Amino acid sequence: MADAPDPLVLDLVEWVALEPRPYAAVLDRWRTSCPRLTVWEDALDRGFVKRVSAAELGAQVIVTQAGEKFLRDNGRANR
């Protein structure tokens, strides 16, 4: 399986870094059935984002320390 282009993974990680996102919203925006465009799966597999549960908010997606480093290393500091 080919990795999604880094610019798209960077876009996803940067978007999540702005604020935790509802899991359903992330899947709605970033999940695809195209086997060559696996942005969500690549970000998750590479450890840049993770799913967590918040009692009052439900499942959320947050950026990990690896994701923050990925942003910094690519000139996209967490805003």
C-alpha cells in the first residue's frame, strides 16, 4: 500500500492540531475508499494522531507528540 503524500498528511495533522476533532467529523472529511489515497489511515498508522474518548464529548481525535514533531519538522508549527 502506498503512503499518502506527506502534504495531505500534514494538512490533516495540522487541522487536528488546531483543536481536538470529533472522530466522526475526521472520518467524514478524511476517510476515502480509494486504496491509493489513505490520508487518515497513514496519519493514524504513523502515530501522528490518535483516537481518545471524552465522557461528555464522545470519541475525539487528537495530535500526538509525534504529530507535533512532524508538523515542526515540516515548517508547520502548532498554532
